[in-house]
Amino acid sequence: MITIRKYGEITRYVTIKKVLTRSLFNANSYQVGKVIFDSGINTGDSLSSMVDGVDAVFVTHGHHDHIGNNHALQQRHGCKIYASENGLGRVGHPDNSSFIECLYAGAVEPSKVERCPESYDLDIKVEPIHTPGHSNDHMCYYIPGMRALFSGDLVLWGKTRWVSDEVMIWDAMDSLERVSKLKLERIYPGHGRPFEDAGDVINEKLSHLRQLGASVLEMHEAGMDHKSIRDKLLGKEEMMAFLTRGRFSKLNLIKSYIEGRPAKALP
């Protein structure tokens, strides 16, 4: 299922995973001219038949909910698919062994993927930015002429509480610092509606993550164990942690603050 929203020259396709009649999960795919940013959740041929003249698909990262329609788009339009060097394998040859990932986003078929160029200026000018943190292959894409950032899962709605075991929270903060220096009017995230006040949103995200990190490290230095810190700051685990056997959990966030901290963060 797909719903469509328009923002001037940018079209947002909300790709939705349904089980029976219930909408289970959704993710965004965006089109600007002949360029697609992320292809969303697998919708069969639906997205590929809706769009015309696609030259390129830019992938923010290799999670199933962001690459689901790559194969269908490439088959129908013969388009290039670009990803970061770290993501070439997982984007081109997706691992469908995770039951929960396939449940929420569907299985993904292989596609031919190329390393993202340092700059792209055919239909529109796109500046790729390597932004690890959510995953080590994560990219954001900046269109300077529109002051628009396609942020994948780097900038999301709500406060970060549970994350995947791939998350490197200090890298994520560094990535947010770098994109905060761009001239932005609007951020187009992988999930949810666009952010209008781009600068304020990024600053609020950074402030929250820094404050949370300071609290985590303070409690860790005081001798509290990981689970006690989690319970104090974030509360007990939610159902997602049990369904994914810990792949997504609040504890992952606590561990990332403690185990991945750079020297500058040491007390």
C-alpha cells in the first residue's frame, strides 16, 4: 500500500506494510525529478509503476524498509542504484533471514548496486554525506538548490529510546554535528512527515543525546551496571526487545554510550 504527499517539487511516497487489514509499519520514499531517495518497504510493482523516468535511486542505508523496491525500480526503469561503499553488499544482496525484519518490511530481492559518487549533477545536484551512527553504511543526501536533506534514519521523530545493535551513538552525534552546518530549510526523514524547522530539530536532537549520554556515563562511573542505568533513565524493555531477541532494545543504547565512547567523552 502507498499513500502520496506533495511538497513543491518533492513527492513523498509512504510505503506501508500491512498484515491482513492492519497497517503494521511504514517508511518513506522520495522523488525529486528523476531521482529517488530510498525505495521504502517492498510493495511489489506498485511504486515502480507510479513513478516515471527514474535515473537513479540513492539509498541511505541497507535496512529492509529503505531498499524494498530497489529491484522492481531497476527492472522497470533500468536505473542506477547508489549506496555507500560499506553498504554495497547488504544493499545488493539483502539478508532475508531475520523474521522480524521481513515481517515489518517484507523480503527484499537482489539488485545491482554501485558505490555512491562524490557528487551527482544530472537531473538535480545531489551531495552525498557519509553519516554513520544509525549504521556504519548510513548516508544522507543534500540538495543545496532546495536546502533539503534526505536524512534516512539519522534524524527521526521522537526521542531515541530503543535502538538496534548496530547503532554507534557517538558517531551519530558527530554526524548530526556535521549536517547541522548545512544550509537547511526542511529535512525529509525515513519515517514520518518532514521537519520544517531543520536547524532547531537537529540542535534539539543533539542536546537530548548529549544530556542522556552525560547521565549514562555519570551513572556508569558511579558503579551502576548497564541494566540498572537503563531502568533508571529509559525504563524496562518494551515488547520490541523480546520480539527481536535484543536486536532492538533500550539496553543497546546504554551499551553504545558506554562501550563506544571516544576519549574526549571520558570523565
